[in-house]
Amino acid sequence: MPEKKSAPKKSKFFTYKGLPLVRKGNEIYYGNMTDEFVVWIQIVETGKVGDLDVAKKVRLYKIATSDDVPPNEKIANTAEKSGLYEALDIASAWLSCQAG
């Protein structure tokens, strides 16, 4: 009898404008780690909207991924926004500017 092969597990991430979003707790990483930069998003403050916790205050850090960049020079840009949508919009603009 032929052996049954299990399908390989796919590691699928949520994406926004074609780039991966990876979340752990109140931190989100946006972008490809193989690119020059990624954006680290910290959810600093949340509030209730109905039954959902929604981000009210978000900090963004555009971070160099290269090991050649000294740690004190890795953060290229910072910003603070009042919601996750605004934060993702800025993060997307930061990362698309590096590509062009």
C-alpha cells in the first residue's frame, strides 16, 4: 500500500499592500526581513469599541535589517499615530519610498 504523505505546512502571514504583517502581543512587524527596512509598530494604548479592543495610540519605528548597521543607527524614522490604520498607511509609505 502506498504511504500517505501529509501536505507540507504553509507559513502564511496576513498582508497589507503586499507586505507581511506579523503580530505578537502589542507589537507588529510590517515588511520583509530580507528588505533593507521593516517597520516595528507598538500598540501603546487601546480602548473599547463595542466588544473589541482597538488601538488608540501607536508608535512606529522604521528599522534597518542589515547586521552591518550599528545598533544606535538602526532606527531611521519614528512616528506616533492615533490608530492602526493611520500607522499602517505611514509604514506602507516609508517602505514604498525605499523601493523607488
